[in-house]
Amino acid sequence: MNICYVTSEKEIKAQADTVLVLGYFDGLHRGHQELFRTARAIADEQGLRVAVLTFPESPKLAFARYQPELLLHLQNPEERFKRMEELGVDDLYLIDFTSDFAAHTAQEFVAAYLTALRARVLVAGFDYSFGSDKKVASDLGTYLRVKSSSFHLS
């Protein structure tokens, strides 16, 4: 599995079309595992790579008053990354959830990151939200411009 730390979409160099898994994965519980299995199955069927865009630390750090427990993870990064690889992830992109990142509207996020990651299929959990305008997972499909793209909500 390739692991890339990026600071913006400009640093993403996706070499192939992807099934993109979105979310924050501090531990890989059964629901998360199902997202990755779904992504892998779709990727195998359509000849795509599985990519994940996530954060090394909780996005809550950008919004809440600092509390040490916000830095705690259910699994350490090495365990999470190893498990993601076992679940079929090809490319892992990590970006810090900064105030600049948080300022992107849903449309800006899709235009910048989903384009850079060459996402053709999106996989996200039912509770995924994105954009400064606080869109939810079920809104992702309305932002897709590529006709061949599809969206899977688990």
C-alpha cells in the first residue's frame, strides 16, 4: 500500500482511476471494514484502485477546545495502516484537518480532491459529512460531474 502525506490536493498524484473511500478511521470496526470490502469488490470488478482520503488525527481537534483524549486512537497508526492494506487499500492519502481544509465548501472539496484522486466510485459511511456547508454522505452524489461516477453509502 502506498502511503502519501499531503497538505493540499495539488500534491496528489493519482496514477489511475479509483474507488475512493472517505472518512475518519481511528479504528477499523466492522462498519469501517465493510466500507473497505465494498470498495475492494467494486475496484476488482471495474479495474480500479482503492484509495482512501483520511486524517491522521480527529477532525474534532479543529473545532473543539483541546482535550487530551482527542489525541487517543482505538488503534495506533501502524496497526490501522496495516489493517487497511489487508482490507485491500492500494493508496492511502493522509491530510491534516486544518482550518484551511475545513473552509472548503462541499463543491470545492469535490472539485479539488475527488478530481485529484480520480474518483470514479465513492464509498462512505452513512454518517460521513463534508464541506464547510456541512453536507452529508447522501449529498455526495449530487456533486459528481463525471457521468461514470457512482456513489455507495454503507
